[in-house]
Amino acid sequence: VQLQASGGGMVQAGGSLSLACTASGSIFGLNDMGWYRQAPGKQRELVTVITSGGGTNYADSVKGRFTISRDNAEKMVYLQMNSLKPEDTAVYYCNTVPATVVGGYWGQGTLVTVSS
């Protein structure tokens, strides 16, 4: 699974971060792509989805604060996160929707830590 997320870091509540994800062509293709996150001690959850045509959907918890986008030519997916809250702290992964998981491996995630 060739998915690599980057851009995470530590930020204070109210701050912003921009995440990026590179995907192999075989995965990116015409698939819907999404950003997932897994907070400590919690199950992984789907945060936002973007279709191959650019349609988007967001979990209620991030609606109005996060923006997903994609560049089909470059096989990249982006996540702009604004007004971050401590509860946004998690490891963020990008993947297809539904997810492509090989041998339990989701691809490389990136840690986002939001301090209060």
C-alpha cells in the first residue's frame, strides 16, 4: 500500500495545519479518497471524503473547519485543518474509501497534536 501522509505536527488550539498525501497510481485511480484519523485509545474514523469528481463530505465534528482537496494529475490528496481543537489530536491517514488495507497496513500516517 503506497500511501504516505505528511504535514502533521504540534499546534495550539485554534491553529491550522495542512496535510498532504501521496498515493500510488494504482490506488489513486478513480477512487474516492478520504482522510481517516485514530486518536489514542479510540477506533479509526473517517473524517472526510472526496470523490474522483471532487464532491466532498465531512464528519460533523470537522465540518466548517477542515477542507479536503485532491490533485488527480499529481495523485495527491490534501487536508486543510483550521480552528483545530484538542480533540482533533490523532494520527491522520489517507486512503481510499472504502479503505485499501494490505496485511493490516494502512500506509504511513502523520501525527497531529493540538494543545489546549
